[in-house]
Amino acid sequence: MDQSYLMKTLFQYSIGNLLVACVLVALVLTVVVQHARQLAAEAQFKSEIAQLRNRLHAAELALPELPVDDPKRVYILAEPAYAYGRWTWRAYVPPGNRYTLHIDVGTADHEGKITSASGYGQIGGLMGTGITTIMVEQFDSNVSPLLGVSVGKANSVCRLTPEVDRCFATRPDYEEERLGVSGVVEVQPGERIDLVRRWYPQPGPDDVGPVGFSVWLEPQ
């Protein structure tokens, strides 16, 4: 066999193997990187939920007892706001009753009604378990600023828009409606529960108009 032909064949064969090996290595690296990112995201989420649970436990120790006259109705009592960006309630939610938790972060109209910005709303389900603690809190994660909500053992987080996050940082004047501040509130079965709604009436430095957030429960 011609030696030059043999060398050419071996060279082509080696190049082909090298290309296949490069493709396989690239695929393996892609899988490894994606897996690492997924593990990091899961670890971050667990850390954020752990923070909420720790603060929720501390809040439970400070809240007063809640009187319940009718076990078929919801009762809400707000704790005084001792920390900026944290709201806590003692609540009775009838066991077995299902609710949808809504977190809306976005723009506000002149009455403070919030419309979620795209990608900045969160919806989750929860079931009543009787006497429980509800906590809403703004906090910063390693990825983005968040608004976290804990209702008993149910936890949820929602990203804050840059405008709302800026308002938390600079603390401009705001309007706020919070359930249960003046005393225990008795909620009829099937009635929407507006826990807290805050909006900043004055436009921000980028002149984006009023912004704000709201957290509420919708019975199912």
C-alpha cells in the first residue's frame, strides 16, 4: 500500500476522532455547568426560605393570642411594624379552606391599585390550618431584591421591580393600607383578604409614575 495514502488515511481518521472527542467533551461540560447552576439556584432558594422561616418563628413569639368566635371565619390581627419593610399578622384561617396567595409588584393608579409588571408577580396556593402567623418581608438575596411571604409553613418569594426596590432603599413618602392594624378583623367566608398594599404616589427619579406592591388572599 502506498505509504502516503496510508498516512493521509490515518491523518483523516485521527482528525475525525478528535472532532468527535471535542463534541463529546463540549456536551459533558454543558451538562456539568447546567447541573452546577441548577444546584446553586436550589441552594439559593433554600437559603431564602430558611431566612423567612427563622424570622417567622421570631415573630410568632412576639404576637398576642387571637380570639376566635366563629371557627368558619377568618380572623386577622396585625403586629405593630417594628422593622421597615416587614409586616406581621396573627391569623386564624379555617382548617381545610383553600386560598390563592397573590403578590403583585408594579405600577399603581391614583387609588393605589397595583398592576403587576411583567415577570414581577407571584401566585401560589395554600390551605388553612387554624391559628397561624403571616409575614411579609422585603429582603435582598444574592441574585435580586425580593418580597417574601410566609403563611404558616407555606413560603413564597417574588422579585421586586428596580423602581420599587429603589423606593425601599431611599424611603420616600408612601401610602399604605394594612389589615388588622386597629384591632382584630373578622373576614366573612368567601371574602377577599387584602393583607397589605403600599404605593409611592410621587414619580421616581426616572419619572416612571407611581409604583408599589400588594399582597392578598383569594378564597377558592
